Amino acid sequence: MGVLQRFERRIEDMVNRPFARAFKAEVQPVEIASALQRECDDRAAIVARGRTMVPNSFTVALGPHDHERLSVYAEALGQELAAMVREHAEEQRYVFIGPVTVSFELDEELPTGRFQVRSAAEAGATAAETSTGVPAATTGTGVPWVEVGSTTYALARAVTRIGRGADTDLRIDDPGISRNHAELRRSGGDVTVVDLGSTNGVVVDGQRVGEQRLKDGARVQLGSTTMIFHDGKGR
């Protein structure tokens, strides 16, 4: 069973729910899913041997009627579509530079039954499921944390490993980042970033370093991704 068929089966499984009854003569979820697959295939770019990058952020524009009917179910459908994109990418051996997201917006000019897709590659980070780190929601907790785009990650453990590898604590799918790129080592109230012999190195506030104690607000660049360090003490 292919990716689209699996996606359609999941939607069909919701047939007794209002979510499924919203789609009859209007835009069909499987049509959007197919368009997202095409968007990935059309914009696929080879960035290194054996690595083909595709967009990870998708926006689906809908006309007034379709948008109004869909808005109640946008979050659930967006999650299903994002899961479908990840499945398609896995089958095609595509990679992303951040988490996959699918959102919806209103376009007053589009007629019922028509939609448009925009996509972009937006760097982001994903915490490993086995990590003990948690999102940092507030400052002043005493727990240091890093900000990577829209993602926040609390440095709750003594050592946080960062890289592209699946075994890292904070995974950043950036082609300029090594599989095991760097570590953030917490000792007492201090956090030190340590380069693990990465290809492109670690840059702190514009200076390449091998090891550097971080100050609040420090900007740490790994590949093309910039992390902002917060000491968690508040001001």
C-alpha cells in the first residue's frame, strides 16, 4: 500500500466523525496530499552525495468556502498531512532541515474546490524522544536553555549532544552540521559548548571555537543554524 493509499485509509477511518463529513464536493484531503508529494518531488535538491533536501514547511491556500469548512479540522488534518509527507520522504530518501509542518490560509480569490500550495525549507530542531530535555517555556527557572528558530530546549542533563545523527539529544537536520557535531556541557551554573571534531566547526558570537563557556544571549552557529543560549536565571 502506497503513501497516498495509507493516508486515504486513515481519513476513511474517520468516516463517522464530523472531520470526515466535511469533505464531499469541496477540496479533498487526498488531493492536498498528492499536491504536497509533488511539491516535494519538484523542489527536491541534491545537497551532498546521498542527501536530497526537500521543503519542510507547507502552506495550503483555500478559497472562502473551503477554508470556512476546513478551519475547524485544520489542526488534525495538518498533522495527518505532515505525517504523510514524512512517510513519502522516507520512501524517497529525502531529508528535511527542520520539523515538517502543514498549515492553511484563506485566499479570497480562490473558487470552491481549488487550492494552492507554497513551500519553504525552514531550519529547525527536534528533540530526541529518548531525551530528558524539555521545552523551556519561561526564564527565571534556573535551568539554562537554547532557542533554535521556534524550538526551545531545556538543558536539563549534564551533557546534551547536538547533530544530525538519530542518536543525538538535539537533532538538527542541517546539511552543514555533522552527525555528532557538538556538546553542551553543564557544570554547576555554567554551560560550555564543545566541538566534537565537526567538519564546519562551532562559531560563538562570530568567533570559531573548540570549547567556550557561554554567556547569556550568546549566539552559537552550527552549519547554517544559529542557536541562542539563555542561562535561565532571568533578568
